[in-house]
Amino acid sequence: MQIPLFRQRHFNRLVLGVLISGIACVLGGMNASANPSQSTNGPSANTAKAKQTVLIVGDSLSAEYGLPRGTGWVQLMDKQAVQEKISVQLINASISGDTTSGGVSRLPALLQLHQPHIVVIELGGNDALRGLSMSMTQNNLGNMAQASKKSGAKVLLVAMQVPPNYGENYRKQMDAVYLKVAKESGSQLNQQFLKGVADDADPLKWFQADKIHPNEAAQSVMMRNIWPQLKSMLRAP
């Protein structure tokens, strides 16, 4: 039996409407699956804990000088964070031979690029080795700390330990520089970085042939001297 033309058109429209509705339902289901945060039953994207970024600005002590790649204390700390399931991204912007002058000049670009939650400043050792002005070192460290805090980051200032042949008076002056910068800038201070390495009864076993740079065995000690403090900073609001 042949369907009249006007009824055929009406029938075709009904079929087309059903098809469009079906396609819309399928697409809607796909979108809900692809975007669980928009679904009333799915978990909100905001519940996922954001990974915090830690920027390390240091010298050869943090740049794996003379070490196999991946064995420095920063790299060991990254592995430790993974092991403890702590969500953090470590950005190692350390350069061998860098001074506080180098650090203060390149820090603004690093802050803008990485927008870190925490900045670890491990500089000043090369200033001392080169006999640079201690007041200049203090000003540079202070400017770095202030710039970091102004960007919204917390600051961990790592105090450098000079070789014994520099004398007790020079060592005290260096200690005073880091204490003053930390106090004036409201930064946290780590004075344990080389504890168990530079002050060991037989320190040579912890250093490379140049007697200045810690060897591979010392890196895990240095990492453990910083990690608990940094971890508490990551957990603090």
C-alpha cells in the first residue's frame, strides 16, 4: 500500500527527530564521561591536590658538579618525594660556579617562568672562595629572598660553610650573614646542609679530589639534611 505524500513527509520528519534526539543523548553521555568534574556523580577536579613547585637556585653543590647524572642531592630528593608520595615538582636551576650576584640577576626570570611555591637559595660559597665583599653577599641574598617572597613563594635559605683554613672569625661572619638575611626577610634557614660531611672526623672521605666538592656518597647525607625541613614547608599552609 502506498503512503500518501503528505503522510510520508510527516513520517520522515518523525524519524529524523528520533535520530537527532538519539545522537544528542549519545554525545551528552560522551561529554559527561570525558568531563567527570561536570557530572553530579563524578569527583570534582578541585579535589585533586595541586602539585607544588620548588625552585632550587644554587651553585656546584646543587648542580651535580663532578658527579654522575642523577646522583646529586636534588635528584635524590625528587626520588624521596616520590617514595613518600609527596606531590612536588623540583626545578633545579643551579649553575656551577655561580655567585650571589649571578643568582640575584637571573632570579626574576626564573620566578616568572616557574612561579614556584618555595624557593631554595643555596648560594654564597663561591663568594667566600673568591674573597668577595661580605656586605655584597648579604645584600644579594637579601634581595633574592625579598623578590621570592614578593612573588608569593616561601624561602629556604641554605647557609654555606667555609673551609677551616679561612679561620674561625671568617666563619662566624658568614654565619651572621645568613642569620641576618633570614631574620630580616622572614625566611627559613638551614644550617645543617653539610652536617656530617664537612665536620666529619675524616672529611676527605666525603669529598672529591679537589677537596671542595662533596662526592657521590655525601649526596644522600646532604639530601637528608634538607628534606625534613622542606617537607614541613610543603605541608604548611
